[in-house]
Amino acid sequence: MIGWGAVMVWFSANVLSQAAFIGTHGVPYDVESMLGALGPWSWLLVTIELGVWLIVGTLVFQKFNSKQNIQPQMT
């Protein structure tokens, strides 16, 4: 359950951050300028982001896989 909690916190933080930026500047984040400003650190952040998406995909796969493995027992 901690895995899904972390995913929800991460997703909510992203949505709120994007909403605050749009509210302040009137446009969404500009990915190219953000990554350019970070320089070599951008690759670290991209790697972390891909890791988070990998965890999300793994959790979703496990969730569906566990539901398919449960079979009703006939008595």
C-alpha cells in the first residue's frame, strides 16, 4: 500500500505544481528551457522520472496480475 501512496503523492505534486505554474505564468512548463537550465543534472532527473514510471507500471501490472490469479472456489 505504501507504493500506491507514493504514486498518489507524486502525481498530486506534479498536478499542483503544473497548476500553480499555469496560474502564475499563464502557460504550462516549457520542458526544453527547464532541462537546458538544469544542464547535466537534467539527465539525473530524467532517470529518476523514468524510474518512477517504471515503478508505476510495475505496480499496475502486479495489481492486474494478482486479480487474474484469484479464482472463486466452488463448494
